[in-house]
Amino acid sequence: QKEVEQNSGPLSVPEGAIASLNCTYSDRGSQSFFWYRQYSGKSPELIMFIYSNGDKEDGRFTAQLNKASQYVSLLIRDSQPSDSATYLCAVNRDDKIIFGKGTRLHILP
Amino acid sequence: DTAVSQTPKYLVTQMGNDKSIKCEQNLGHDTMYWYKQDSKKFLKIMFSYNNKELIINETVPNRFSPKSPDKAHLNLHINSLELGDSAVYFCASSQSDAQPQHFGDGTRLSIL
């Protein structure tokens, strides 16, 4: 089983709708969870981080963590064309951060 | 002000050459990293330093040698470059190993 798994996509979502991105991880001891956005040709940019079970909201973004089921998700409300990017899920294991391969999100105008 | 800066942005060189990439952060972070992102966009950690001390050394060929003169700098030297080294190399920093990371703009290395 891969350490951090994401559906590679592309995930196509109409503008204004909710985009839902999912990530599962294998290490039950993981404590820190991150979502990064990466535009083509650019560096990863931190969107959200979450440490506790439940939801964490920041503007149009909501991170959801379920440690029992070992998944973390990112919801983007009122999707905009500028949200089109690759979203990387990252999880800590021991003393390092492991990245998933990313989900390509395409917002349809 | 640039938080994590790395130079050069582009590096085109021939197989067999030796090259270096420099990285500096002005965030006061204790931990710095080097990542490699290949053509399939998979971001993989190579090295991690905490306050100038090597913490993580993944299964990277010993042609790659990181150097941290102080906690604000982490440079990467690569000897005898090979075609498979072509990738984008990202430097990053964080306050500690489980904290959010801030990335530099990347160095696109192309081996001819």
C-alpha cells in the first residue's frame, strides 16, 4: 500500500460548485496533514493544515480529517477557474513529510 | 521579500558535469529540505537538515551532497550528472519537521 494515495484525476468541476479532493494514508501514527496547491511550472503552496479530527475551515477551503478511517479531504466551495491546479496531500511519517502524487483539478467555466 | 530563495532557476548542462544549487531562507526556520520532482510530478524528499545537522538522507546516490553552512542555508552539490537527474529540485523550510513547509521557486535541471 502506498503511503499517501490520491486519485490523479483530472477532476472536472463546474465553476461555482464544490470540489472534493480525497487522500488516504497508511501510517496510523501520522499526526500532521497538509494540503498544497501547485500550479503548472510553479512551486507547491500551502493551502491548509490540520492536526485534529474533524473539520477546519479557512475561507472557501475546508479540510476534513478522520484518523480512524485514515483519510483527509479538502473541499473547495464556490470553485473558481483560478482553483485549477494540482493539489498535493502531505502527511508526516516519523520525522518527514510524505507527499501524495497529487490530484489535478480542472474548474470548468 | 522572498522567504525561500534558490538559485539558479534554470540549469542546463552536459552529462558528467558537476553543478551546485543554492538555497537560502529568511524565515528563521530550523529545518530545511531538498526535494526532487520528476516528469511525473511526484515530489520526493531527498534530504532534511535541522539546524545544520543532517536528519534525513533518503536513498539518494552519493553523487548528491548537501551542505548547510548555517541554518539559513542548504546547498546541493551534484557530481557526475546523469540524464536521470533531469528534474525540478525544490528547496523548502519549516519551523520543525512536522510543521508546514515553505517552498522555493524550484531549479529546473536539464541534462543534455
